Amino acid sequence: MVANANKLKGKIAENGLNIKTFADKISMCEVTFRRKMMHEGSFTIEESLEVKETLGLNYSDYMEIFYGDKLESKSREQNNFEL
């Protein structure tokens, strides 16, 4: 699953962390975490849930970070259908 890197970075910063300390908190190599954020890989569902729990994300923020692209395309499909 691909993450919205800008929103994820913002939530990390809101928690007073930097990328390295956050990656350490979720037991992931910093390089791996950065690659996944930059879409050179993808987060597993388990990893995304670990991010959610560690950052204390609410459902809306979690969905926006990890499923935003799917939600936007679904919304576009629905809007096109209504035309």
C-alpha cells in the first residue's frame, strides 16, 4: 500500500518526531521507511496499522494517508457515473 508521504511526514512532525526516530519506534530501518514513503516499495497492512497506532491516527487520517488515492479515484468514478 502506497502512503501519502506529505501527510505522513506532517503527522510524524506533529508528534515531535523525525523520520529516523519514527522508523526506530516502529522497528523499521530508516532507509526502508524512506523508500516506502517515496513509493519505491509499499507498506504492508500490518506496517500501516503500526504507523496508525504509533502516531495515534484517527480513522480519517489513517484512511487519507494510506487509502487516499483509492478514495479519490472511487469518488471520481461515482461523479462520472452521476453525469
